[in-house]
Amino acid sequence: MKNSVTNTARLLGAGLRALLVLTLVTGVIYPLVVTGVAQGLFPGKANGSEVRADGRVVGSSLIGQQGYSLDYFQPRPANGLGENSVNTQYKLLLSGATNLSADNDKLVTSVEAAKAKVVRDNSTADHRVRPSQVPADAVTSSGSGLDPDISPAYAGLQVHRVAERNGLTDARLRKLVDEHTEGRTLGFIGEPRVNVLELNIALKDLVAKAHP
Amino acid sequence: MGPVPAGVLQLLALTAALALAYIPLGTYMARVYSSGRHWRVEKWVYQGIGADPDTEMTWSAYLRGVLAFSAVGVLFLYLLQRLQGILPGSLGFSSVNPAQSFNTAVSFVTNTNWQSYYGEQTMGHVVQTAGLAVQNFVSAAVGMAVAVALVRGFARSRTGELGNFWSDLVRGTVRILLPGAAIAAVVLVACGVIQNFSGIHEVGQFMGGSQQWNGGAVASQEAIKELGTNGGGYFNANSAHPFENPTPFTNLFEIFLILVIPFALTRTFGVMVGSVKQGYAILATMFTIWLGFVALMMWTELAHHGPALQAAGGAYEGKEVRFGVGASSIFAVSTTLTSTGAVDSFHSSFTGLGGGVTMLGMMLGEIAPGGVGSGLYGMLIMAVIAVFIAGLMVGRTPEYLGKKIGTREIKLAACYILVTPALVLVFTAVSMALPTPPHSMLNAGAHGFSEVLYAFTSASNNNGSAFAGLNANTDWFNTMTGLAMLLGRFLPMVFVLALAGSLAGQRPVPVTAGTLRTEKPLFTGLLVGAILIITGLTYFPALALGPLAEGLA
């Protein structure tokens, strides 16, 4: 009996020492080395791909933002996005999805409301948007709530509204959207996309040049 | 090009990349676990541990090593979280409460990485890098060690010796996971995954105001999270978060990382038992199931049945534009057919049948290709069962790889396959029967039941993904999923190692004309059939109440 207790203690001791040594290797040295390499080779990316405009940081090209006025291109809804509920000395972005199921009435209602809003916002006196033209990404929340992109179809749908509100031609804006449309990587990986923040920064520049 | 051909091409590219890595990685891993030489850095580690890496262990000594190391791991990670409030380098985050600390400690030590917490608001730098990420490495290495011990059981004869646990643990970490993760981490940073130790970033927004996000050693953790089939995200949104998975390429790359070791281990197995063809037969079984599941998932997600998805015109709820439906489907299947549980899109908002496919993938026991190590040993257990069934059909004592599958072997294999279904079904039934646990459900009806079924399927099979609408941060779910994870990880390991010991002690049976040729396609077919039938019979009633009821409504 005494023997088995000592054996167990010895075994746990070996386990603890193994854990501490491996923690040093994989939990201290490894992340520090990777951080060193990352900060040396790709400092911009390693620190969050921040984007500057008008001499100030206006966000990260990877992190979607909400709250653009209708003069600008609109992002996807982000109903799953939250704010931190613990450690509330901060106001952190809390990434997340709605997790509502495909047969949930709440989701049906929110999709229908979003679609009606997209139709309403983008229709003008001489330009009717039909509900069937609204792409799925325009009325659904992404997995992270931070999706920085919209589909080229949703960007295209917004061209007329944004052009009219900024006193630009549809053709000029369509060109701008095309310039900011990123196709599939190597032609087949992922889906084509338009980065909303970068597009809106370019739009602001364009407006400033057109109406100095 | 439409989304369908693009999805198929991504599938082909992924398959090609995995095929290229298969032989070199699989052979390399066999050498790692067979070599008699120790690296200098490993000798230092052994000195630190105070263990002799050349002592051969019996199955019970090997098991005691696994259990002691894991027990210490749970305790250490528990204390780290409980003490976070006073640890430096923790962003001023407070300590984690006891139930959640227990759940998280168990979760990461068992290679599950179920998360009842929100990473970005709960865990500071020290817990993430020196606690959670460390377990990402070592829990994966433990899984591989147990698998290798079982392979040695098949490969060796008339001995009780299965190798040395400390040596297998250290080699798996230092020679396989660490170099792989380091390369992968740098690739990820080059594509935009963050890697820093700065505090909370507060940056301006385009329309004014500001937003706050945490910095962190994300790339180094992301790499091992996928490579070790762990799956615990730095951020709540996991691999849907742009800082964890910024581009379509990183998405495909992360799927590759998830699958590469589990598939290549079949080569390691083949080399170590002296017949790579036996490895190919196991590989073919895994690949057939994986491919079938991907096809099924792509079909159901692109068809987007379900009222909300029909109203939206596509299954984009919970999915990111840059990945699209096709790549999200490949990720979802790959993460649930392994023990990963990372997500690049949210399974709860998939079509009813798509959600069912993710659950069924876990219910198969995560063996196609499964977690690192756990996938291989799970599949070998199924192979033993399949051989047994075939033996019953022809009335001959079954044998596999020259070892007789006698009473003791089949009892151990049967216990193995009974553990997780028992855990899943009992915990789910009890949770549904009690008055308060169902309050955690977000959705009503069949989908609400699916949330609970998914939670215990995920925990018991050490997956870690969720129908994340379920509020799992309650004392009930933290404790019960914690127990399910512990029992679902270590009970099967007991049976695997006991089986390994029993096989290693046998003398080999010569191959005769009557021997079932387990390296032939016929056996692969038999094995696929056995897996699907056994799982189907076990889980059909539960699946009918949840995803099938929702998907066929």
C-alpha cells in the first residue's frame, strides 16, 4: 500500500516535471520565437492590418465595421456581434454568430426585415430594386459578426444609391467597385469579395477629388 | 465560375496537397517513433523529467504515464485560470470561476477544446499561450502516443512491451508538432493572422468612434490548434474570426493542417506493421467516408432548404463571404470527422440536414480521418470489429495483422465502441428530462434538442464544436460536459492500451488461404459498412428527433 502511494507520487512528479519542461518549450520559447519572426518580417499584419486614411487609423482591413451612413457602401448585418460581459473595464468587440436555426421564426423575420430595408434604401425615384435581386450575404449575419467583405453582387446593388448621394455617375462608381473586387484566390479558392472599409476609403477620396 | 465548380476544385486541390504530404510525413513519423537515437534537446527534456526514455513499458505502465501526465495537466490549467487575476501579462482580466475553469482545463487536456467561455474577454496572454496552447501540443502528442502504442501491439509479438510513454510524448511534440506548427504559424502571419503580445488595441473607425480588440499570440496558437486537431479558438468566433482565418487561402490551409497528420498516420501505421498496403486500406476507408460527407454537406448547403435560408436566397447565415458555402462545407465536415471542432462557419445555422451531417460525423467516433492519434486507434478498433463480423459470417476465428481476435480482444473493442454512445445518450437524456438544463437552449423544438444532443456528442467524442446557441456556461453544462470529456477521452484509452498489451503478447498467426485479406478493397468496403451500420443503429432514434425532424420538415 505504502509502496503504491510512493509510486503514484513519483509518477505524478514525473508528469509535473514533463509538463513544466514542455510548457517552457511550447508555451514560452515557441510563441516568443514566432512573435519575433512575425514582428520582424510582417509587422503590419502581425499587429492587426491597421488601415490609415486622412492621417489617422480608421480600423483594420480585416475587421468589419458597422454604422456607415447611407452615403457609403453598407456592410453585412452583424446580429451575432456583442460587447464583453466580463472584464467590463474594456469595451471589447465580442465576435460571434446569431446561431439561429434555419427554421427559427426570429431568423425568418430578421431576414425579411433586412431584405425590405435593402430594397427601400437602394430604390430611388428612377431606380427600383426588386427583392429577388438582393443577394443572401446582404440579409444574413456572418459567423464572426466581423466579416469585412460583401459579395460583388451586393456592392453592385448599392452602386446607384451611393452614386446619387455623392453626385457621381453610376459608371464611375461601378468602375470603383470593380477595382476593389477581389476574385477567388488562384481563380478557385473562396468566393469573390469586396472589402467594405477599403471601398469606402476609396469612395471618400473620389468624392473629395470630384467636389473639391 | 459558379460556387459548385469552385468548391469541387478546392476539394481536389486539398486532396492533392494531402496526397503529396502523405508518404513523406507518414514515413517520417514512423521513423520518429522507431528511432533509437535521441536529439540533444530531447535528452535535456528527459533529464528535466527524470525519466529514462529507453525503458520499455507494459500497457498498464504506459497507461499510468498517460493518466498521471493528464491529471497534472488538468490541475495545472485549472490553477492557471483560477489565479489569472493575480498573474502578470493577463490584460487585467479577472480569474475564471471554478466550474468554468474545471470545464476548460478538462476540455484542453482531453484534446476537446469545448469552450463555454468567450476567448477574447476571458483569457489573457499567459493562460492562452502558457496554458491552453501548451495543451494543444501535448494533448495531441498523447493521442499520437497511444495510437503508436496500439500499432506496436500489432507489430510486436510475444512481448509485454509497448514502448516508452515519455519518449513518445516528447518526440511527438518536439519532432512532429513543434516544427509543423512553427512553419504553419509563419505562413498564417504572412496572410494576416495577428501575432503580438500587446494589450487591448483601441483603433478609430471610419465613421468616427473607436473599436477595441485584443492583441495576442494568435498565429502560434492557431497553427497548433489545427495541426493538433484541437480546435479551441483564441476568439469566440474561432476560425470565422478574420484575425484567426483572414483569407480564402488560410481557410484551405487550415483545413489541410487539420487533416494532414490524421491521414498520414495511416502510412505510419503501415510502415510500422511492415505492410504499407494495410495502411492504404485504412486510408481508403477514411477517405471514402470523408469524401462522401463533404459531398453530402455541399449538396445540402448549396440547396439551402429551411424557411430562413430560402427567404435569404442562400445559406449565408453564420458564414463568411470570403469562404463562401463550398469551402465552409469542407471545413465543417473536416472539423467534425476529426476531433478538431474549430469552425469557420456556425453549424447551428446550417440547413437541418447539414447540421445532422456534422453530428453524424462526430458520432462515427471521429475516425475518418479522426483526431491526431485518436482517429487511427479508433479506426483500428473498428477494423477489429469488422474482422470479427467477417469471421462470424464464415465461421472462422477472426485475425487481423497476424493477431487472433479472441474473446479478450473483442471484449475490449466492444467496450471501446460502447463508451461514447452511452455517454452521449445518457447525458442528453438526463439533460432533457431535468427541469432547468433545457433553459439553456436558444432555439425551440427539434433544433433545441439538437443543441443539447450536439453538446454531449461533441464533448464525449472530444470534438469541441457546438450548436453554439446553447448557453453552456451554467454549472450543469460545465460540470456534465466536463465529465463527458474526461470519460470520453480516457476510458477508450484504457481499452486501447489493454488491447495493445494483449495483442503484443500473442505469437503471430501465419497467413493461410483462409485469412481475410485486410489490405484489399473488399475489406475497405466491409469496414465502411460496419462503421455506418453500427453508428446508424446506435444513434438513429436520437438523430430522428433532432436534425432529421428539422431537415425533413
